Amino acid sequence: MRVALVLGTSAGGVGRHVRSVASGLAARGARVLVCGPAPTEELFGFAGGGVRFAEVDLGDRPRPVSDARAVARLRALLRDADVVHAHGLRAGALAAAACARVAPGPLRLSRGGPPLVVTLHNAVIAGGRTAAVYGALERVVARGASRVLGVSPDLEERMRALGARSVGHAIVPAPAPRAQPGPAARAGLRAELGVGDRPLIITVGRLAEQKGLPVLLDAARGWAARTPAPLVAIVGDGPLEDGLRARITAEDLPVRLLGRRRDVPALLAAADVAVVPSVWEGQPLVVQEILRAGRPLVATRVGGIPDMVGAGERPPGGAGLLHGPESEAALLVPAGDAGALERAVSRVLDDPALAVRLGAAAAQRAATLPGEGDAVEQLAGVYVELGSARRRR
């Protein structure tokens, strides 16, 4: 089977997922072509082992002239594919235009090319004109895709509401770890950071609006009053870096920006608590890594996180700290609530028995999560199903 994978600009989870899927499909005998921006190939190295890469200028912002060129380029590249799989909303909309003939009328696409699968990895959290633009892209994907996969229940429901023909749940596992760091790695990193006996709170993610980092700094202001004050270490880079650094300095917060690191598993092993304060997440790879590391986790109740940590339904109107049964592998708090975040982390730091229970539940939960082979097997089944339907038509 000839499979074409399409993605736009990526610096994290989407690129790693596409690389994993591409290599897994090639290992099963598929002829795989990855189409995307040159910097994405430089960062993730898709080509090799039966996978080809073709440069297509798919930026992260709508640009009419460049987008038209990208569609023309994709149309030529995807002509001979048995199935096309686009990752992300913009990549999905442009692939839909490349795989289909545009019929008269607004947003009407006829299926003239290969079957198109679109995985939606992120929600649209912006407002105003940006939300209107991305809303139009959502409708293009809903009308043009043969199958839409969402990384969280809210994305799946959104596509069903927009009239998508077929909607399913995407499997986006974190790459399998080579080995979990031992006690020596934990001690070495704590010494490197100069933590001493202070608690270490770790957050990993792109320094962008979606990750809820201003709320984390609000909570850190409360933790600063603890004795000893915890060190909050933020791993990652991104557009908010300068603003976050300025605020940390101005308010003398116990927060350190570590930048992009390659030793995230060791950093998690060194942490007393891992925090994910995001405004929205799908199936964040870092949550899977935290669970594998068996670390106590405090996260926001958004997107796909509750399902990942085994959280059940909550009664409507609940407020404050959300803590379910011991089988749940995290304490979950509302997004944007710095007070709830501060209290949840303090609760873990003040209750060693709770920290141990959460860590053990995290490790148990990690053992139940699907792996990279499961993701490839799911997609191979989808591709064969759509290919067979196309041949029947």
C-alpha cells in the first residue's frame, strides 16, 4: 500500500507521532511518503528505512498564496497514493483540497482523489478572526475527509456536529522509553539544579498560550511562602519565554526556565511532583511519560487528560480541587484556577502517603496505555478498510 502522511510545522508531539507511524508502516511493508516543511524533516528525520520525504511549505498560519502553492504541490505528490493521512487541522484542510475536486458552492468537496484520513491533534482555543478562520478549516475537514480521528472526546464530538462522515478515536502513544532512569540519575539532576532538600516541581511543554504557564506562575507565588520553598522547573522553549522570564525576575518567583532538554525522563525521575497546567490537551506525550515514570501528577481536567489518567465522570457544577478514587493516577483541577492548582500540589507535598499512592497508580495506569504498535495496527486497519471501499466504488 502507498501511504502519504502530511503534516505542517511541528516542534513536538505531532512530529514524533508521525515519525513513529511512518517507520511502523514501512516496517510492515507499506511505501510511505511524508510531506511537510523542510524544518520539520530536519528536526525529526522522517526519511530512511523505507520512508521518503517531500518538502511542502505548510506553515502554521493561513497564507493564501503559499497555501495555494502547497495544495498544487500536494495534488501532484498525492496523485498515486492509495490513502492520504493528514495530521492537524491546517494540514487536513489543505490535503482535503488536494485530494478532492472542489464543487460549486461554499466548502463543497467531491471525493475525486485517494481516501483521506485526518487526525486532529489540537483544539482551537483562540477567539475572534482566528477562530472564524479555523472554524472554516474544520468544516473543510468535516466535508472532505473519509475518516476523522480525534485525540480527545471533545474533538470527536465537534466533528460529528459538523457532519463528518466517519469519526473515530486516535491513538497517539508516547515513544517507548529506552530505560527508566535510576536513583543515581535522580540524585545527579537534583545536584545539578541545586535543589538540595527543597521539593522539585517539574512542568514540560512548549512555552505557548495553550500550556497555561501564567497560571503556573500564579500558583508558584503561593508555593514561595512554603518552607522550604519548592523549585518549579519549566522544561521547553517557545514564544512566551521572554515574558515568563521577565515576570519570574520581577516577582522573584521560585521558578527556573530550563529550555529544551533531552533528558526529560531523568528530570521527571528527579521530581517530587509533575504538573500539567494546560488550557487544553489531547493525548499529551508528557502525561504518558509522567505515568511511566511513576510520578505524582497534578493536571488540568481538559481534553483527553481525564481518560488518560483513568478519571471518571464528575457531577456537574463541581468546583475546587477534584480528586477521585485511588485508582485515578492524578489529581485533576479546573483549567485557569491557580488556587486549585496551588492547593493540589501542596496536598501532594504535605502528604507523603498520597504521593506514594499517586505514583503507584500512575505506573499501573501506564501499563494499560496503548503503545506505538497499537497505533500502527489501528491505522493499518483504517487504511485497508478505506482502500477496499474505494476499489468497490
